[in-house]
Amino acid sequence: MERLRTERPHLFVGRAEAPIAFVESVAGGIRLKALDREGVRAGLTVGLTLADARARVPDLDVYPHDSHADHGWLERLADGCHRYTPSVALDAPDGLVLDIAGCVHEFEGERRLAADLEDRLARRGLLVRHAFGDTPDAARALARFAGAPAPDERRAVKRLPVAALGLDDDATTALVRAGLKTVGDVMARPLSGIAARFGAEAATMVRRLSGEVKSPIVPRRSIPKIGVERRFAEPIARTDYALEVLGELAAEAAGTLAERHEGGRRWEARLFRADGLVQRLRVETGTPTRDVALLMRLFRERIDSLADPLDPGFGYDLVRLDVALAERLDASQLKLEGGEAQKGSLQEEGVVQLLDQLGTRLGRTRVRRFGARDSHIPEQAELMLPASDPVPTAPWVPPEKGEPPLRPIYLFDPPQPIESMAAEVPDGPPHRFRWRRTVHDVARAEGPERIAGEWWRREDIPTRDYFRVEDRKGRRFWIFRHGLYSERESPRWYLHGLFA
Amino acid sequence: MSPPARFAELVAATSYSFLHGATQPADMVGHAVTLGLQGIGIADRNTVAGVVRAYDALNRMRLGTLGMMPRDDFRLLVGARLVFADGTPDIVAYPATRLGWGRLTRMLTLGNRRAEKGGCILGLGDLLRHADDLMLIVLSDCSAGPVTPAGDTILPPRRSDPGLAATLAALGPVAPTRVWLGVTMPHAGRDVRRHARLARLAAEAGVPLLATADALYAHPDDRPLHDIVTCIREGVTVHKAGRRLAANAERHLKPADEIARLFAAHPDAVGQSLALIDRIAFTLDDLRYEYPHEPVPAGWDPQSWLEHLVWQSMIDRYDGYVPDKAIALLQEEFALIRERNYAFYFLTVHDIVRFARAQDPPILCQGRGSAANSIVCYVLGITSVNPMWHDLLFSRFVSSKRDEPPDIDVDFEHERREEVMQYIYRRYGRHRAAIAATVIHYRPKSTVREVGKALGLTEDVTQRLTSTVWGSFSTRFDERRFKETGFDPDNPEIARLRDMVDRLLEFPRHLSQHVGGFVLTQGRLDEMVPIHNGAMADRTFIEWDKDDIDALGLMKVDILALGMLTCIRKAFDLMRLHGLGDHQLETIANDEHPAVYDMLCKGDSVGVFQVESRAQINMLPRLRPRKLYDLVVQVAIVRPGPIEGDMVHPYLRRRAGKEAVEYPSPSPEHGPPDELRTLLGATFGVPLFQEQAMKLAIVAADFTPDEANELRKSMATFRKVGGMDNFQAKLLGGMVRRGYEHDFAERCFKQIEGFGSYGFPESHALSFARLVYVSSWIKCFHPAVFGCAILNSQPMGFYAPAQLVRDAVEHGVEVLPIDLNASRWDNILEPSARRRGDLAIRLGFRQIDGFREDWATEMARASPFASIEDLARRAALPQRAMNLLADADAFRSIDKARRDALWDVRRTPPKQLALFAAADAPELGAEPDANLPAMPLSEEVAADYQTTRLSLKGHPMAFLRSHFAAEGILSSAQANATKDGRRAKVAGVVLVRQRPGKGNAIFVTIEDETGVTNGLMWARDFEANRRAVMASRLMVLEGVIQRSEEGVTHLMTARVQDRSDMLRLLSEDHALTPPLARVDEVLRPVLTRSPDPRTRHPRDVRVLPKSRDFH
């Protein structure tokens, strides 16, 4: 929830302190997955169906549970904990295990360290329960299950409920039913009996908690991005040479990508100057690529379009290239004469390269293309999209074979009012109309194409009757009457487009 | 001036085109009539499910009850729009003759059987093979959506090109002069050109054009609703639906002159609609019905065979002496049966009942319903209600004026009904027997959810809205409901939602199969009505529901399942087994033993059929039944009809002689002064039964039986039809004209209205009353047998096993715990150790949640067992079974307490290793004693509840008594002894929560170790206590004790505290959830599908007060 509060603060502005629940759709309905303190206080429990919960607490606020985002959040918290120790493990979904052996000197003792951590997280609104233990298992069990304080760790562990053993539900219930309610109760009995009933893991778990068996934590590792770099003994002062090095790096990175069947889409070059300044160059491509020549062309475009030209100053001593975003790109056939064959038609590939080039020069969002939208309303039936966005649009309506187009290429926005003369009631075209002070005599007309308003936007949107008309000089217009005669007393006419 | 245009719309879809049409059939016909069309053709997508509604509506309009009168030559065509899976353009087919109808329904059946439930897969080839006597209108394109084929059906190949010309060419030879090409005016921009092309095509194929609006709804204003159903169908929001919606609102019914104007270029196309109509001779009246002939032996005609059977059985029934009155009655009924040709019907029912009785062991069954009150049924043993004993005023089983088929429902033991159904399939064949459909309608909750989704509202909003719907039966989504949730009803989005929901409510959603209504025919059933695949394997159902069947006058036999019959049969078996005599339903039902009534008068009726609900238990001491007819009244009176019509109190007062019984008379010239006395005499002048209400309209207000029937139907559906005002005026007018006072007439109308559809027919109450008596009799004289039988018949009735066991214990029955050596799967009776000659109930393994019958069978085979290992080895039980037994504390007889048993069971491997088996040696070595701590009693109880939902060791409340006593909280016994008007606090575990009738009172019954307390809370107090009432398993009720003069005590509750956490004190490890009664409405909201009880699930009829759930 604190994730939500941080990421989407607008949800919490000015809202009363109603209980909050996170829900998850599972088979058989929507169930509560997590609750805030208010919710717990109102007597709700995790696992309740949303309908039941609402029946009890009608003002419950509900958000969808997003375990993926929660995990990401936990990862970020774990990153933050690297300030204490390099060895941090996740205890999903809501725990972290820190190996602080040898790390406490900076904080003058482990308690200080814990207090610091609690403070930091409290500032973000997180409530932390922590415990120290000789083994990660003991610490985890104590943090999650410990009740009253105990004089020492051994006794604290013994007082833990058997649930702290982390066995499956069935085994836990069985132990409890047998009257063995604390870890101590279990420890007091011969381990062979436990193992015979609950498996060897159960006995191992008991030993771990009692510290007889050590289990090191498995620190998490971040997924390595592709990053290649070249250090120079002497700073190099020429930009051209730096770019040459960048090209070599790109080829190296492309090799790595090819091994992984991937292609890069977002590339970042960093030129570290000897005096400490860093110059960044970012390029993106519309499709994943490993094409070094293409990349270098894009980098050069980028450099050309920089407001301040690259200034090597005292020279660069480090060049680094990172692939920030990579997507799947399968190997393609090699051409006989060498080099990778282009997939798709040359023309298409050429358009993609042009787009990349234009996008790099003009800005990604400024190169656009048309997309179809699924709508009856003509002016809403297409829209402009950034050319590089792979947003799928609705399929274009295929023109009917042997029929003239129903709609013109050119649309006026907004439609131009016209003065119609002698239109047939109720659904005929005008015989004559005036547009821009010119009177057009309608020689031929076809229609109406009737398009009703989108009632769900507003109730009183009038229906349009479109006509394709041709005047005596052969010019073709697309005109419409805004409103049926039954809807409007004297509906107005507009010219919406011109046929070629 | 040219003569006014004449036109009939022949392509009209209705709501039965499920999510394709947006107007109900009746409204479609109504609008066509209003527009002055010459006729209308109802053609839904691959179905004829809606045509009977249209037909019925037209008939009712002709009767003048719906406020509009169709022109005399108005024609209704019934057919279907064939939507093909192979890309063939849609074709509308209308049968010209009865033969054509049979072809159409057979073709649809074929398509239905190919598809998964709800689909229909047809190809053009099917039509070519079934085209005899069908008039076909070919439309210009195919509107098929995806269908799921059933099993290994292969979908016909989809044609890439609609192939209009090819279709016409293919139809030419098989249906010469019976094909039209439909043209529409969609206002799509190139209509003129399209028309020209179609005209050319038609000319080439030599078929005429036919103008149509291809209507999907009646009125242009219905477009938004149609868009919404389209969105629901496509699973998109209206904002994203785009071109999946129609561009405009043109597909509505249009008047003839408008059509003539639109098709001015093709005037013949307009006229062809009338030409087609003229070719059609078929109407639904032609579905003359023939009952199956099976039960009649060769050489007999049905009537004489029936009479022969009756005369034969007569001697047995009347012990050789047949009273003259019976003979007279019989003659009268025979005449009626002959006149209406019902002999086959009676013979069919008799045949089914005879089959059930002839089984070994026989299946108990009992008939009910209006026809079941006939002496013919009694003599044939279909029912056991002797019309001679009960002077049934309304026993005329069919009014000769009313053209309605007789109605007999037969209840069978619920565990064995399947045998009867299979017999019917065997005897009549699947092509002649099928179950009726139930139309599942849109109910408020689902409607709000689906419409909300289509309008793009988030689930959150719709959840909040639906959370306030009380019960799914309400037919309107009140403005109040919206306000309650804090939404502004004027907000356009909300207003739109409300409007749409209101319009979509009562739309059919899909067809499902009825629980047990069988339709049987002599000829092929699939030539009468299309048949669908049911959800259950091997079940098929027809696509008409009970109302449709009624409207067409088809025969239906209801084969229903009744839990109490199972219970009674099991009780009879137990009594036979334990030497308590050989009993029959009949012998017991007639003995009228005062001890049985004494028991009922005390309200001691837990487990008894029908009268075991809280409301009934409260009524028993007030009504004080002393004879069978009192039970009939008892069964019928605690129903919403009499309660809301305020008939209960007058009845009780008059019965107790506290109020004079008076019968207003009509003016002498209009009728005998005692006409109401004859009618209402048995119920002291208060109409309690549905028949009385209808008869009242006939007798006092001069309704014809048809009108009375209309009245009944309108009562069920008055929201839709809105014809109630007509009836009110007619009834009041009729009564006043006949000399009754206006006041009295007004009151009568109120009562009839209050009755609505919730009145209970006497004919059913009579049959039920007998079962009430029989079950009471067993409970009264053999409580152990009764307890054992009812436990073995679960799930049924109102109460959970815990409450039934407790009731048995309170009646002095010893109940013994589950034990591995003594128990069987079923609960059994064994000699009581406590008192010689008594029987004790030994709980069976079926009481253990999750235990399986085959495990129990294995155990019975190998028992007795000496040890846990012995059990595991010889009964070959899986680990889970062993765990369950240990959890249920079933090892006491081998001296293992629950914890020790559990501990040992976990170590015991389920199968013995071959080596040890060969050596016949114990596999497990000795092990040091684990010295498990002993289990405290409170925890034992909690564990019992967890595994078997009941405990014989104690009541959970007993362990908490000291806590509550310290707080000054009373026990139930103390509360029930408290003086009237005193304040009291009572604690107990929740037994049942109900919110009957109009919902202004909430009943909460709680239980402790001393008994039960009945809490009653007014709705105004409920909101503040909502959470506690709904979430508690253990609650404290605070309020004032109120004691009625009959000695019924209620706690008028003002405050409820949730003390469920106290249950944890019993055991921190066993989550103790005291079982609720089966009818608890918070746990199991009452899902009443339709306000008309005749279309409701027959088992729902016994849920006495109409209730609203708590969501």
C-alpha cells in the first residue's frame, strides 16, 4: 500500500480514513489479499471474499493487488539496504534478510543499525519488524513470530509457535493438534519421531532454528545488463577516434546480443572526460537491432543534432556503451556476399531506417503516421501516432471492390458550414448548395449514409446524414446534414470533405 | 391519392435472439400492432424460444386484457432466422404447414445437438434437406459468430464469399416459389446501388424481392439498449466497441407508409410481405398435442382403460365398500376427462408412479397439484389425499371452461429420482421425452455488473451498487439503492446505468434445463420443438419453458425430488430393521394421533417437513393444529402472500373465536347470499390459498375463468404488463355491481394483490400437510429413528446436523460418537446401553467432512480392528482417511485419544511393505512415548466441530459461560424465563439469520448449552449493527424480552455485539466455526429466480417466507 501511496499520491488526497484492502481475483471470486491497519481493526481478514468484506465494511476502499509491482518495490528496498551490507536476500513477499556480520562497526552496534533502518523506512511510511538471529532462519522466525521478549535468543526461539518452523500447513496443524504448540515443545521430543512423521526437512528445520545447522543466505544478484567499456592509458583528444572506439564497442555488444538472440533497442554511450565530465548519447531504434553500421549512423545523427557540439576538452579516458533495453531478435540468414540478410522487404526496412534516422534527428514523437481507429464517426476514424510506437491500431476498413470510395481522402476540420437549398425532406440531398460564396448545383448524389451520435458521450448529439454529391462541373463533395428533421427543426448542412 | 400502404414486417428479432435483439417478444408484437402493420414475423437466431411469448401476447391482446386490440387480420408468423456456420447468408424460415414446422424444429435440433450448450451449428446443406413447406427469405449477408462444436463435430467449411447468387441457385430446386430475397434499407450510403444489384440478382434467380427493416428492436429509442447488449455479447465497453455497434438506429419496426417511401423504387418488394403471409397456414394452435400411447394395452381405448384401472383399484382403496358419493364423483370426473381427452395424461402419470412403486425397494412418491386432488388420482394411488374426507371446495381439478392442461407434480425421494427419470427416457425414448427449459433472466445484480462493464464503469463502482441489492429477486433497481451507495442518481453515467438496467431486467439471458418438468409426446418431440444439449451429460431439454408449455396446452409431468421422502423411506427401513413395525405413508398419515399434534402445538418441530422454520415454529403454538386440515393451513399461511396481505391475524383471531366471522353477501338478484361462505368457510372467511383468491374473483366479481387466469398471470408479472390497474377496476367494479360494499371489495383486491404470486395453492398444501404429519409422527414416536434417518438424508431441510443431533438428544435419544469399529458410513441405530429397549444413534463416517463412502465400505468389510496399524493394513486406507479418522476422534474403542491417535497415524505408512506383509509382522518398531500433553475438554469440543461440525462432548458456550455470566449476560434458558418487558443480554452461537417478507425485520436465532433465543431486530437498527449481524458466529444480543400470549418469547434486539473472538478461548488451534442452519441467508442468499413460484425451483417453494439476502 505504501507503494501505492508513493506512486499514486492523488489517490489519497483528501480521503477519509476508510479501511483499504487489496484484492486479487482468484477462482471463485475476488478475495482480499492484503489489508491496512484500519481494515484489520474493522475485523477483516485476508482471504475473505470482497463481497463479504463489503457487507461488513461498506466503505472499504479496494485496489487491485499487484504482486509484480510489490516484488519490484521489495527489490528496491533491498537495493536501499545495500548501504548496510552487500549481502541482502529477499524473503518474499514482504521480508528482507540482511547478513550484517562484520558490517555493524559503522553503526556502533547492531541495534543502532536496526534503528537507522527502521527510521529510514518509517520515513517512507513502512512499518518494520526486525529481529537478530545467529542464523537467517532464526532471525526470520523471530521477526515474524516472536511475541513477548525473552532473555536470550535460545529461549526466544523455543517460545516461538510451531508455525515458525515454516512447515506446510498440514504438518503445522498436525503438530498443533498433537498438543505441540511451540518450537520448544517440538525440540523437547526426539527428532527421529518428528522426522518419521513430518519428513527429514522438518527435523532439519528444527536443527536450523536451534542453530545446529547453519544455512547461509543467498544474496540476490541484479541481472547484468550489457555494458562494454574501453579505458585508455592516455586520454584521447579526438572525437572521431572516440567514435571509432564506440563502433568497436558496439560490435562487441552486438556479439553478446547475438549470443543471446537479442537485439538492442535503447543504447547509451557515455564518454568520460579526464576532467570528470561525462557526456551521454542516447539512441533508440524502432526495432531491435545488432546492426553496427546503423547504430553508428544514429550516433552520428545524434551528435550532429546536439545543441553544443562534443567537446573533448582534455580528452576522454573512458568510453562506455550500455544496452539499456534489449528485445528478442533471432539470427537471420547470412547473405552469400557477406553480412546479414535483411528481413522483410527492402522497402519496409528502408522506411524503418528512415524513421529511425528522422526520429533521432527531429525527436522521436515528432515523426508520425496514421493509424485506424474503430469508430463510425469519420473524423475519429483515424489518428496520428508516433511512427516508432508499435501501438497496434484497428484494421483499416478495406475498400469494397468496384465501388467508389465512401469517404474522401481530405477532411475539413472542422467541417465547413454550407447553405443548402431545396433539400428533400426527410432524407434527401440538397439540389444546390453554397460553399465559400460559390453556388454548386448538385448533378448527382448518393446517400444518405446515416451515422448516429455516440449516445454514451452525450444524449443529444444529432444524427448525421452524409451524401456524396457531384456538381455540374464534376467536382465531388462530401456533405452532411447535422441532425434528422425529427431531431432538429432546421438542421444545418456542412461540407466535410473533398473527393479527389 | 393512392390507397394506404399495407405491409407486414417479416424479419423481427426479439430478446430471445440472446444478446442480438433488444425488445421482448410481447413488446415487439405490441409495437407492430400499434403501428398498424398487417402482421409480424418473429424470427430469432436459430431458435423458436421466443415465439410462444409473442403468440401468448397476441392472444391476450385479443382478449382485451392488455389495453390494445390488434386488427382482426393481423397475422403473427413464427419461424426462425437460420444463421449458418458455413458463411451462407442468413435465411429466415417460416413454416407454411405443420409439416414445415416439424422440418424446421428438426433442423434446429440437429444444429443444437452439434454445438456445445447454447450454440447451433447449421450449414446450407441442412436447410436443403429440411426445406419442405418452409417459406424462405434469404438475407444479403451472414451474421454468424463463432460457435463451439460439441465433441467431435466438424464445422462445415466457411465459404469465403457470402455467395448470395449461389445460395439462391441452390434453393431454387428444393423450394421453388418459396424463396424471397430480403432487402433492407440500412442507410449505409450506397443503398440505391445495393438495391439495384439485389434486384438484378433476384431477377436472375427468378425470386421476388421482399422489403424488410430486419428489425432488432421495436423503436429507435431502443438503440442504446441494443448497443449495450452488443457490448455484453462482445465483451467490450461501449467506448471501445467502435464499428461492432450499428452506425445508426434504423433497425426498428417501421410503419407501412415509411417502408413504402423507402422502397419506392421497388413497390413490389413491399407487397410481397403480404403475399408471403398469405401462403402461410400454420399457427402455433396447430401443435395439437398427442399424449404418449404407451400405457394403454392394445385393444383398449385410453378412456376405457383408465376407467377399467380405476374401477379395479376402487375395491382395494375402499376396502370393498365403495360409497355412492365416490361413485358419483368418479362419474363426474370421467365425463370431464373424456370431454377434454385427458385419459392419456392420467395414464402416463399413473404409469410413472407405478414404476416407482414397483422398484425394490419401492421409491416413495406422492403427487400434488390441482389435478392431483381428483378422486381418480386418489384411487390410482397417485396421491393419498382422499377427496372424500377433505371436503375440498376447490377440488375441481380442471375447470371445463379453462382450456388448460391438468397439472400433477410428483415428488420422489431425492436420492432416487434419477432412476425414475431414466425410466422415462427408457420407456418413451429420447426422441419423445425431454425436460422443459427454464429461462434464466437478467437479475439486478448480474445486470448492474454487466451493464456497468459495458458502459465502462469500473468493477468497483458496480460492486458498490450491487452490494445494496437485497436479494436477486427484486425486479426493479430502485433509485433509493443508488442513493444508499452514495452515488448521485442524476450523474449522467449513473442515470444511464440505471436506465439501461431497468430496461434489461427481465430479459432472457440463456436457457437452462428445468429441474424435473418432463414433456412427453406420442410423435417425435423434435418435430414439435427444438431440443438442446443439457449441461449434464445425456440430458436434453426443449427450448420452451413452463409458461410456453402452458400457453400451448402441452402436457408436462413434474418429476421432482423431495428430501423428506428420502428421510421417511429411510425411517421406514430403520423401523422395519429394528422391529418397530412395517409402515406406509398412508397408514400413518390417516391416524390423526393427538400426541403428534401436542408435540406440534408446542412448536417442537425441528426437522419436521415444512413447519421447521423459525417463522413456522413461532406460528405453531398460535395456530395450535389439531387435525390434518389445520396443517394444510399451517403450511400455507406462513407465506409472503398471506403475511403481506395481512390475513394471518384475522385468521388466527377468527379461528380462536375472538372475532366474528362474517360473510358479506351480494345483492339477492346477483347470487346466493352464502356464496362467500361456501368459498371461504373452511378458512373462516379469510382467503389463504391461491385457489380462493382466484375463485373470489370469479364468484364475487363475475370474472370468467379465463380472466381469473389472466389475473393470476398478471399478479406474477404485473410490472411488465402493467395490466394490474385494469384488473383493479374490473374487480372493484364487478364486486360493487354485484352489491358488495366498495370497502370490502377494496380489501379483497388488496388481499389478492398481496397474494401476488406468493400465494400457496391448497392442492399443494394438502399433499405437503400429509408429509408434515408423517414426519411429525416419526419424530414423536421414534425420535431416534427420525434423527438417524434425517441425518442420513442430508443435505436437506433447514438445519445442520449439529442442530438435528442436539434436538435428538433433547428428546432423550442417546447419540454415540463416531468409532472406527462401531460406525458405518451411514448413521445407524444400535441398542442403547443407557436404557434397555431404547435405540441409540451411532454417528456414521458420513458426518466427517471429506470422508468417502468407499473407505467406509472397506472398513465395514474388514472390521473390527485392534490397532491403528491393523486398520491401515487391512482396510487399505489412504493417509488422508486415517488422518480424518484421528481428527474425528474415532479411535476411542482401541483406547487412543485424539492426540495420540493423530501422532500414531502420521507415522503409519498407508501400505504395508511386502516383506512385512509376508512375515505378517508389524512393520513399525517400538518408539518412545511422545508424552503428548492431554487435550483440554474445550479443545476437544472445538476439534469435534472442526472435523464433524458437531460435538457430543459439550456445547462451546458452556466453556464460556463463566465469562459471560461475569458480564451479566444471560443464558437462553434464563432469558426465556425472564419476565415480559425486561431488558436482557443473551449470548450464543449464531444458528440462523433471516430477513423475511418486506425485509423490515431481521430474525436472528442464537443457541447456547441451554437452548435457543430468538432475536428480532427492526431494519432501522440493522444498519448500525450490520457488521456484527453479518460477520458474527458468536454474538451477544441486547434488547427487551417480549412474550406473546401463546408463550412465544422473543428478544427484541436493539444492539448486537460480535463476540466471535471468544471462540478462540476454547482452542487457539482449532478454528471453531459453529455450523449455521442450512437456510441461513447470510451464508446462503436465497436465490429466487423469478417471482412466479410456478417457474421457480420447486424446492424453493418450501423456503417459507420469501426472504431477502443480506448483500
